[in-house]
Amino acid sequence: MLKTWVATAGAVALSIVPAGAATPGSVTGTVTASSLRTSANLVVSLEAPGLKVTPPAAPAVVDQKDMHFVPHVLAIVKGETVEFHNSDTVAHNVFSPEGEYDLGTWQHGQSKAHTFAKPGVYTQLCRLHPEMEGFVDVLDTPYFEVTHDNGRFDIKDVPPGTYTLHVWSEKLKGTTKKITVESGKPTSVHLTLTK
Ligand SMILES: [Cu+2]
């Protein structure tokens, strides 16, 4: 009896609520990487079949400043362009050891752009300064955030549904967790990364 009622209610709801009318929820929480100096720079993303990504019109920026890639970890969507700047007085290069690109070497104040067509994690290195390292994580989902200093993240405007939450770390083994986002509600997630 109960089963019949649920099925009927579902069918009615489907017929009167236009697709996409549900109020978005959010996914907030922390990832703790206690073996690392900081729980920042972990990429938290929500994956589900059929998600569409729209690259923003303005490019994302990675600077080379004080001999570091800034930000150290950048998360973007498939098809997005990154402008690589050089704010130092020395020349820098950017190449990816994954073999996708070498943008050459350029001076202070100049920049080069690269569009990331395929999802994946791309290490950023500089041929002139082997100690420099950064990462661009190209995602196939619009729902993601890079964790802040305390490991906190807050992914807003997530449509209700079930997702696989992924955590990527440059040093530790990543993890996944199935989560459900309800209409108009925050979903709280706390995870710990181990070696
Ligand atoms: Cu350099």
C-alpha cells in the first residue's frame, strides 16, 4: 500500500514540477590530511553521469611569483583556458611532464595561454627552475572546490541528486564517497586522507 502511494506521488511530482525547478543544495565540510603540513590544496569534486560543464569566458590565471606557481593547485573545467603569467624578474617556462604542452620561456610581465581540452591532473613544471611545481586539475563537473587552509570546502548551488564525491591530493591517496544532496539543504561531509 505504502509502495503504491510513493510511486503515485512520484509520478505526480514528475508531471507537475518542471525539470530543474528544485532548489539547489550545497555540500560543505572538511578533508583532513593530518600527515601533511596543510589540509589546503585538495580538490573536492562531485561527479555524476551526464553533468554538463561550461567553461567561463574569462581565463583562469596561474602566476609565477617568487619562484612559485600561484595558486599551487588550480581546479578548472574541461575546455577552460588558463593564462600563465610571470611576475618575477627572471624568465620562466611552463611545461607539463604528462606530455600535453610546453609553452616556451617568457619574461616578466608576459603571459601565455593554454586551453585544457581533456580532464585530468596536469603537473606544471619550469625547465629553468626544477624546484617549481604546480598542478592544474581539469574536471568534467561544474561542482568542485579546492580546500582552504583548514581543509574546509563549500560547494554551492548543487542540484539535488546523488553524486560521487572525489578528493584529489598531490601527495596522498585520494578517496571517494557516495553522497546525496537534498533540495535546499546543506550536506555535510568530513573525510580523512591517509597515506
Ligand atoms: Cu621558472
